[in-house]
Amino acid sequence: MMTKIKILALFILCSVASFGQHGLEKQLSYAQNLFESELYFEAVTEFKRLDFFDKYKIHDYEIKIRIGQSYKMGGYYDEAIKYFALAVHSSRNGDERFNAKLELVRTNILRRTHVNALNVLDELQGDREFKERNVEISYWRGWTYMLSDKWANAAKSFAEVDSNHALKILSEDVEKEKYSVTFAKLISYILPGAGQVYTGNYLSGAMSFGWHLLWGGLTINAFAEDRILDGLLIADLLWLRFYVGSNQNTEHFVIEKNKEIANKAFEYLQNRYEGKKP
């Protein structure tokens, strides 16, 4: 048994020794070609092979950043985050550290962990070494806000990039187009059905108003005829519950309308926007 272990250990040592610097460069080039050919899972295997043989960590940053990018392109965001964090620690200068942290931001945006993305951006903005790169930081902060449905904040961030930036204008347009849940519910409380009309659901609004008139009229009529119990039952079981349900329905309509507006913007970002994307 010990003899077999010694033979295996000797084989590994010989393999590492024979690999050499030339072998490392050749393996790096091969792995890079796989990545550039969009063969991401094959690239991960070859970069990890390089990582095993690179005992002096000569290419540690390139290995970690490329593995992270490969996982990101494959949709394995948790693994990508892990390797980008390792790339931050392996960075040899400010540019590499900044780029690795931006990859963390972009991956957090994609996996919708927006708070994490904003935290990394705050770290970058608070680092004096990167004070000249605030435009890039603001750009990705804007993306983070857009995909967390905070369009007003996104517009402010993109304005720091360019007062006429396409994404600033898009964010402002979305914010203007969106419906207010608070306003819709308020007018529904005052005039049942008004909230549905506000969101363009005219038939639903008219029906809601008509039902309120019916139940309200029946309730008033019951009390006028001294049918107190009937009046209370109609008011509680029909009118009041329909009133509450109608307002909840109004909120649902607003949320759905706002989703449609946001999804239209996201469709533009995905298919037609030509700038940098996460």
C-alpha cells in the first residue's frame, strides 16, 4: 500500500515539474481560447487544471476571474460570486481589484441580491484609490436601482454619468408612467371604483361603483324600514366586505400595471440597449 502511495506522489511531483512555466502559459492560452469560444464549462475545467499546477500562484488572478466569468455566463451565480471574491484577494493592483469588485456587483445584480451590489458599490465609492472612477460606480448603481424597481433613484445615478444619458431618460419615463398605489387606494376609499378607472380598468371600475350603489342602497333602505338586523347583515356581509375587497383589487391592478411598465423597459434593456449590461 505504501509503495503505491509513493508511486502516486512521485507521479504528481514529476507531472508538476514537467509542466513548468512553458506548460503553464500553454495551459492558460488553451483555457482562454475555450472561454473566448464560449465553451464555459470546458473553460472552468481547464482553468482549475491550471490552478492545480500553478503552485506559485503566478496566474492566480486570471484563473479566479475567468472561472467566475465562466460560471456567471452559465448562470451559476453563487459559484461566480465565490470566485470573484477570490479574485479580489488575488488582485495585484488597483485596476484588478476594481474590476473584480465590479464583477461582484454585476453578478449580484443578475441574481437580484441588490443590497449586496449596493454594499460593494459603497465600498468602491468610499475608497480613495477609486475616486476617479465614480462615473463607473454611478453607472452600475443605476443598473442596480433599475432592476430593484427604484426608477427615481436610478435616474439620479445615471444623471451623475451624463445628464442626457439614455438610461437616465428611460428611468425618468418609467417613473412618470408608473401608477401610485397610495393614490389609487385613496381615491377608491373616497369613491369606490375610481382606483380601477385610474388604472384604465373602466369596466371593473364601473361594476365596482354599481355594486357599491346596490349594497349601499339596500343597507340604507333596510335601516329606513327599521329592519336593523337586515341592515347590519347587508352592511357587514356584503357592503363592507365588498368595499375592502374592492380596494385590495385596486392595489392588485396598480401592481400589475406597474409590472407591465417595468417589463417593457426591461425588454428594451435586454434586446435593444447597446451599452454595458450586467
